[in-house]
Amino acid sequence: MSEAREPVTGIEAPVYLQYQFTAGRAPSRFLSALKQGRLTGQRCPGCSQVYIPPRGACPACGIATEEEVTLSNKATVQSFTIVYIPIPGNPIKPPYIVANLVPDGANISFIHLLSECVNEEVHIGQRVQAVWKPEAEWDYKMDNIIYYKPLDEPDVPVELIGKLGVDGREVQP
Amino acid sequence: MSPTEVLSEAFELGFTYTRSTGPVVGRFLTGLRDRRIEGVRASDGRVIVPPMEYDSDTAAALDDFVEVGQQGEIVSWCWVSEPRRAHPLQQPFAWAMIKLDGADVAMIHCVSAASESQLATGARVKVRWAEETRGHIKDIACFELAEVTQ
């Protein structure tokens, strides 16, 4: 009784997971500072390493971190990848660059986008700077920083990446 | 350390999977779209619904499709008094193992009933088709008691 139709060869089987994400104390402070246009980390009282995003504890020493450090908008490329594959739902058009960046004043990298650059010229040790959204759009979100863009400064030698103070100079032990 | 309001917000993670159904499950789903339920005959003669691609004893590929009835009996069941968002029915219902007429094994589906007390092992149920069928297990909206007017 049914009209002739093509046989079924596939189904849509989406999975949607609904979470209530609670940031915790240290990440809440980090996000609150982001809303004010500041990038912050936390310094370990034991080893002096500065972590971003802060988690409230030093993974190396296993002790609580409380001292909050305002980090620079300048950062160094620690590593990067050029993404050529389009991902459904991603508003960013490939090819684009995802990089591990160490902001001046921190000792650990986080992941963000690099843009306003020639993809083929991006390299490890390159200096970059955060491009923030207009202040009116700031929220409790990392994407207040739209992306990082190249900075006209000398490269950082590989052995010094992750060892610069907030002023961009090497921290003397 | 200054006290900070701890931030919390709803967050949804979505995986927009699609699945290839293959020749056997694809045929089963095609049947559902046409409001038919098909199983497959195994090497020992049993009719398996939903159909399996390979025989559980001989591992041979199976292709002897058999249409089964749209009524059957409840083999076992479990009442869900508080359905969750992802459940197929939003009022209390039962998950049930249902052996369709002509089938030799039970398949799992949901049974709509006014209350738990209406259900029993051995109760006769019939398919309620979805208003629109599209080649998906949800083409069977649910089963309902065959001898009770709801």
C-alpha cells in the first residue's frame, strides 16, 4: 500500500548530554576576572609556578594555590596546528590555527586561536597578543578573547618558552 | 582570598551521530516505515525479531525474512513511574519484552497503559504506529493493551 521509496540505509542517532557545569572557586575567580578584561593565573606557594586556568591547587606540589596573578595580554606560541577539516557546527572556516600559547607571567600553556596571520609563517616561539571583544560584550567566558594575533617582537628561544615574567623578560631563579 | 560567587550554568554536549543500518537492520526499518514488522529465520528455525545479520549458532549470514504479527504478548516488563526527558513516552509507561505473534524471541519496546495495575506478564498488546513513519524504531510509537480500550 505504500508508494515505492528507497530502502532505509541510515538513521540519525544524536546524543545530547545536559550538564550543569559548576566552575568551582578558582575557575570562578578566573572567569570573573575575564569578565573584567583580565587574564589571571594562580601561583603555587611551593614551586612558584603560575597556572592558567587556575584550578586552586598545584598538580606538582599537591598544595592549594591562592595567590592570584594578573597575566599579560602578550603570549608566546609553544606549539600549534593548522586545522583543515571542517567540523559540523563550527563557525570558523578552515584552514585556521589552534595554538598552545603561554601568556607572559604564566608557566603553562592554554589553547586558543591564532588569526590575522599567514598560516604558513606561524612558528614556535612567535610572539602574539590577545584580541579582546568590545568591553560591552565581556562575559564569564574565555572567548572574550576572540583570538591571538602576531606581534612584531623577536622570537622567544624555545628553552625560554614558559619562563617569561609578566613583563616579558626571563624570570631569574 | 576574596570570596567569589561560584559560577554555574547549564551546558549541553551534543553528538550528532548518523548510523549506517546495513542490509538487515535497514530492511527492518524499511518495513517499519511501511508499517510492517519483519524478522529473520535462523538456522534452527526460530524467527528472530528484530532480525539479526548472522546466525547465532552457525555464524552464517541470514536473509530469510519473515513478516510477523502486530500483536503479541508481554514476556516481562518494568514500570517507569517517572519518565525522563529522553524516554519515548512522557507519561508513566512500561518497558517490556514483547513476543510478537509468529516470532520466537521477544523484542524490547515500550507499552502505554493507564496504570501499572493494567499490565501483567502474558497480557496481549498491539502496535500503535506513529502518525508519520520514517524508517526508525520510533515508527512504533508504543505498544498498548490489545483488549482494553484506552
